[in-house]
Amino acid sequence: MEAQVVSPVQGTQVVGRVASLLRLVGRKPEGSSLAGLVRESGLTRPTVHRLLMSLAAEGLLDRDARSGNWILGPEMFLLGSVAAARFPFEDIARPSLRRLAEETGESAFYSIRRGQEAVCVLREEGSFPVRSFVLHEGVRFPLGVASAGTAMMAFLPDEEQAAILSNWDQHAGTFTTGHRKDVVAGNLERTRLHGYAVNPGLVLEGSWGMGAAVFDQQGRPVGALSLTGIEPRFRPERQEFLGKLLLEEAHRMSAKLPAERPVHVL
């Protein structure tokens, strides 16, 4: 009997589906339900269930006993611990996040560029008692959405920005409603003018943010520092102060990024 040969296309498709599910589960600390994963992935329920069970068997996912949600498993922690040495976010970004949180009272974040997305990887809580909970570790936004993604996209080469904007509705997905193409184009222009981005509650009404891009040794935007909070804390008279602090810390981080081993993955 001849051995069955799995075509490269089929194998690649499975890997893509697995990676997509892992990313979807990792977006929320509380995990995601089966129904939610089916809806967000666009896959059939049997396919999603089969992949989830296989990932759980390998320890990459787990099932929360109380909520029934799927959450990241212990094997993901072990893999992440090993990979962390290659991406020294903690050493490079944490000091800047602490200074921003201490000086402003707002929550400070560091996000990296991952393809055409901005992914939050670090957070430092501020002292102001009322906070915005839109952003946390693992959250992904399309470039051009939220302050970190806007700050990064604004300093991409013109042709890359044009390519994203030409396919904006598909790129932004569910965020298109609050981020119309003309609104985003205006935000990008203002970001290039001032050096920092302002998100006036476009992701969630009343939740504002500001961000400044971090650049690698070749001058490419690879990450962004951002501050989030409630609207009264981001009034025009305070934005210049917050923007100055963000730009100072983003400059410090850019100067620290190693030339031979950047802390981002494209």
C-alpha cells in the first residue's frame, strides 16, 4: 500500500488555520468561546472544534473550567519564555513605560508591528484611578487603528500606506465603522505633522489614546509607545505635554534598539 502524501498546500492551510486560532484566543486574557472563534475565524464549527482539541492535547490551549472559554495553555508559556530572550521588550521598553505612567498618571503601553497589525506586548498602569480597558497585552489592531497603529502607519513608506488605504475596508474589518478611510487619512497626516498620533475615542467612545512610533536602526517604524485614558485627560491643552513625553521616550527606545537583531517580527 502506498503511503498517503499530504500536499504542501493542504499542510500550509492547516498551519494557517492553527496560527489564526492561537492569535484569536490570545487576544483576550479571558479567552474565547467556541462560538466566538467560529464567528471570528470564518471556519466551520467542526473544523474549529477539531483544531482546538488537537491544540489542547499538545498543551498549546486549555479550557477554562468556569467559563468554558478556550485560553492559552502551559506550553505557550514555555515557548514564550524561550522566545523572550530574542525580543528584549522588558529591558528596552519597561523603563520608558514606567516614566510615562509616573509622569502622566495614565496607563502606558508598548506595541510592536506584526505584518499589518499593531500588537500590544507590555503595559504599565498609571496612578489615575479611572482607566480605559481597550488596550492590554495581546490585543491586536490593524495598522491605522488606535494610536499605536496610527503612529506606526504614518511613518511607513508612501507606497505601503497607499496599499493599505486602497484596501481599507477589508484591512480594518470591524473597525471600519469608526475609522472611515477619510478619517484615517486625516489622522495619518496630522501624525506626520506633529510626530505623535491622537485617537479621539474612535475605538471606544470616551476612551482616548496617544502614541509615538519607535524606529529601528534603518529608520523603519517597528513599534510604538502609547498612553490611554478617558477623554477629559486628553483635552487639547494637555496633548502637547503628553506628546512631548511620548516622543522623548520613543527617541530613547529607538536609540537602544540593536542594529543586528531588531526586537520586532515582520
